Amino acid sequence: MKTLLIYTGGTIGMMENPENGSLIPLNFNELQNYIPELRKFANDLDVKAFDTPIDSSDVNVSTWQSIASIIEDNYDQYSGFVILHGTDTMAYTASALSFMLDGLAKPVILTGSQLPIGRLRTDGKENLITAIEIATARRNGEPVIQEVAVLFDSKLFRGNRTHKFSTENFDAFSSPNYDDLASIGIHILYNHQKLLRKEKNRLNVHSVFQTDVAILKIFPGMSKAYVQAVLNIPNLKGLILETYGSGNAPKETWFINELQQAAQKGIVILNITQCSKGFVEQGLYQTSAALQQIGIIGGADMTTEAALTKLMFLLGKGLSGKALKEQLALPIAGELTTFSSLGN
Ligand code: ASP
């Protein structure tokens, strides 16, 4: 069976506008002129391109829905999927898709590039060709990768564990809290023990997201007006609270009171650390015990990208209150590490 390449846009398919030098997206026909290597895959690859390729800063829920519905409509005809996507929001899209594609048993590999395809030193060709190779890899008659992953430079990561950490390096992504799924050198070395294997059921795509959410990043000296402005957003249903260290926040009464009032209004609050590596462990310090007491959920080692898309996804499924809190704390697609899995 063939691989389906889904082209959404991003730097990989951009060219400099001769008038002002800014980067603008190419359509797929223009893009493939820069990658003659694609002809080698001619019999094994089909392409579905967005009519209007986008810079991934313009990604929104409808982009995720479009990608997921292409995968759903073509799931049985293809052995795997490669998505060309801008790097800026790739970690959000990878996370969102990992939740949407319930029952996924085939590879969905996102990749892109730091330099446009027209540049001599572009990283786009290698990324694209490696992503296609990974999407076709099989072992014992089964796809090696059966989840949403991000291929960038010399690494393959679980998609919902990634974070874009560099605007400069070719290795632009990291997976701070989960081992790489593969390292790419002369050979592609898969980390078989770390690959997601779930019970196989049919692909079931859930496409509804609830976007009445917000991120409140705390900082020393933040004003009450700032906190109140975020917590009083009309219709707010869920909040990512970006805290210090292992989930710590000021103990000041006004701050805890504001959060408590929000929680009492039914806003579900998920505590995610501003550190890129490690866990939220509410109750470890006095400065997080109060958060625990007012019903804020600890987000373990989730990235902000995974936490936010998961919150929007679970709210979109109609969950609220206790059921929502329970689901937030459990892994859906390998996006968080549970203490029990660490043997604690
Ligand atoms: N702004 C671009 C995008 O995310 C950056 C990139 O692709 O690297 O679409």
C-alpha cells in the first residue's frame, strides 16, 4: 500500500517574495519541482495538498479537522501518512491529532523544515525523505510506528511530547520528558520499547474542540488585574495554569482566592510547569498544596501544547467537572507519565 503525503504549508514550501524578501507559501506543484527525489517514490506516494498552503501560525481547529478528515477518508487505502507542516505550531497539531485519531494503528509522521526548500542548505529534503521512509517501515508485517510522531533532523519523537525549542538549529524540536522513538543516522534505529501500542479498534476520529480555554502564565510581580482579566474571560471553561518548578505558585491569599472562585464557577484548572523537563507534583511544597486543596489538577509532565489541546479536546467531548478532571490526569495517547508507571 502507498503512503499519503498531506501538504499543509510551512517554511518547507515557501519562497522568498522577490519584492520584499518575506517568505510566502508555494503550492505543491511548485514545491515538487524542488524535490526531484519525490519522483523515486512516484509509485508509492500520493499527495493531498491544501488548496491554500498556510504558515502554521495560521493553524486553528479547522486545520486539525481538515487533516484528520483526510486521514479518516483515506485510512484504509494507505499504509501511512506524512504531514508537511510549519514548525511553529507543529507540536500543537501533533498533540491535537494524537487525541483526535482514536484507534490509530498506522504511522502519522509530521515534518517540515527550518530552511525553505529552495535554499541550497535546506533541511527540508532530508526531513521529508526520512519521514516517508519511516512511514513505510514495517516489522513482523505491522507498521513500526502506530502513532502520531514528529520527525525532525536526526530524531523521531512522540508528537504529543514535542516542543519547538529553537528558531535557529536544524534540530528544532525536543521531547524533554519522553525518550526519542528513533534516532536517524546511517540506520534508523527504533526504540521499540518506547513505541505506543494500544488495543486495536477501528479508527474513530473525534473532531470537536472547545476553544473557551486560556493559559495563565504566572510571574513574580503579576498584578491582580492581570489574573482577574484572564479568569473572567466570558464563558471560560478550562485554564492551563503555567506554574514554577514542580507546580508551585504564590501562596498570597488574593491569588488563591481568585483561583478558587474560578474553580467554584466550574472552570477546570490544569497545573503545568514552566520548566521544560520534569513533573508537576502538587503538595511537594507548601506553595502548591493550596492549589491541590482548591481542586486544581496536576498535569504531571505534559507539555503546554499537549495540555492545552487535551483540555480543548476533552471539553469538546462534553466532559466537565469530576469526569473531566479524571480524564485530564490519565494518558490518552502517551502524552503524560503516570507515577504508577514509574513504580512510585
Ligand atoms: N512560520 C513557519 C511556519 O510555522 C515556520 C516554519 O515552518 O519553520 O509555518
